[in-house]
Amino acid sequence: MNTIFFTNFDQIKNHMETIKIEFQSNVKEKLIGFLNSFSKDELNIIEEGSPIIEDKSFDEYRASLHLAVKKMESGESKLYDIDELDAMLEKTISKYEN
């Protein structure tokens, strides 16, 4: 038995509904085909195991993402690429090596 979660966004009320569907493997292709007939604004498929489903409600997850973006835009948070991170780690390691 497979499980799929999908959400319906109501843009007027800014409301989201989530439905959990369990299905046999032989109907997956038809089900996904039907769901793909909706636009991305109407329907969002969330894979099982998504942090949205397991850890938080959609609204809590969205709020935490908006907060992270605000912190980056204000300069309170900063994104680092892998080379910058590597340099920071090397500096920290060398500081405590001796």
C-alpha cells in the first residue's frame, strides 16, 4: 500500500487542506496523472516523509520559512557556500589544534 499526501490551496481565504490517500501500486500512475491535471496553484503534492507532514503543520512550516527569509534579507542571517564554510571550519580547527 502506497501513501500520497496532497494539498489544496484556497487563494481567496489563504487556507490549505491536506488529504492522505492510501492506494495500491497498480493505480499510482492513473492517480498521479489525474492529480497532475491541476495547476500548481490548485494542488501541491507532498511526498510522504516531508518535514511539512511529519514535524509541523503547513502554516508553522511556512511561518518558519518566512522568518528565515526575513532574517537573511535583514542581514541577521547569512548563507555560506561550501568554500566559505570550509574556510571557517579550518580556521576554527586550527585555533584549537595547539
